Amino acid sequence: MTPGSLAASGPVLPAVTQQTALFLDFDGTLAEIASQPELVQVPKNLVETLRHLAGRLDGALAIVSGRRLADLDGFLAPLLLPAAAEHGAVQRLSKDRTLHFAKPDLHDMARVALALAAQHAGLHVEIKSAAIALHYRHAPGLETLCLEAMAEAVKRTPGVDLMQGKCVVEIKPAGVSKGTAIQSFMSQPPFAGRVPVFAGDDTTDEAGFTAVQAMGGQGIKVGAGDSLAEHRCASPARLRQWLQSAFEERTGA
């Protein structure tokens, strides 16, 4: 199967060539979103597909996610890929080189998020090394309350930004994003000199689409919703099919 053969059931996605630098979001892109972040199921054969595709690209494949680095490694074990975690606040280029960017004081924001979760059933708090995420997937009616409370916490905390994703409000260090993370990777081997391709599903991935397309690369929006990405992919299952087809083409299968 070749990438072009996917056209029969949807739009043609960009080809993966020897000159591609491949960047992939995790939740909603490689794996379906779960009811709770820790309940995500890693699809069969995904790790093996990523391992072989990374090898064919001479290591120029990275995960770019809002997840903690340890979470990504746990889901993709035993694979240890280059990764930008926590929206770029933590970047690992190799197993021996991990960079931690500005780490804001999370205490006030954590207090606010945990207090809300204690008062309202259905809220879930993720405390990361440089960010805090307040999930309201099980309480969508609390969206406004969550946004307003976290926005107030941001006003009291210098050096942070508020962003909203799919049923989540997150506070992260100012000045870092999936776009800045991809730019950083693209300045270093094995990514430098290649054509970047980034696949993501959420509003938090728009900075990544903007970055790769400004560098002459291509963005792939997974799922519905407005996006700056040049390409569309219906679902994570469909994206995995594209990755598998790219792997098969590269190996001559």
C-alpha cells in the first residue's frame, strides 16, 4: 500500500520521504482520546510502526505532546523517541539530552484547580513539571467556571499562559508551544535540513501547524474543527493507516 492509495477513502495525505522530519501529537492523533488521560489504550502495532518508521527516517521522528515525558515513555515503552512534552516545556532530543525550559511557580494554580476538583464531581487535575491541566470532559457544563477560575490564577502568576483544548484548560510557561518545540528540533540533527510534517488534532496543535508550514512543511489536522493545517485526516485510526502505509512503502513491502 502506498500513501496515494488512501485516497479511495479520504483525502490524500503527504508522502513520507527520506527528507521528511516527522512530528506527531499523541492524544487524539496517534491514540484515541480516553475518558481519563491515564486510560488511553495504545493501539496494536503502533509502537512497532513508530520504531521502524523512525529507523527509516534516521531518527527524524518526534512526539510533540502536552503530556508529561514519563507518560509518553510509559505508553510507548520500550520505545524511547525524541519528544517535546508539556507543549514544549520539556524537550528530549536523545536519551542523553533532555532540556527543561522555564518552570513557573505552580502552587497557586494547583491550589485553585484542586479546590475546584474537590468541589465538583467530574473534574480531573493533572499536575506536570511545568504545567497544570484541568480536565472537564465528564462535566462539560463546568467549562466556563474552569476557564474563569484558571484565568484568575494566571493573572496572579507571572510567566504563564492559559490555553484551552478539548475539554481541558491548561496553564503552561509563556513563550513555549508545540511550534517553538518543532522549530528547536528542526535546528538540530537529525531533523535539520529536512521537510517537517506535523500531525495533531487540537487547538493546541495550531502553533505546530503554523511552524511547519512556515518552514515549507505540511500540517495534518486529525478530526473535525477549524484549522490552519493544509491537510485533513478523519481519525487517529486513519492516521495510523497512513503511518503504516509510509512504513510499508519505505521498506518496499
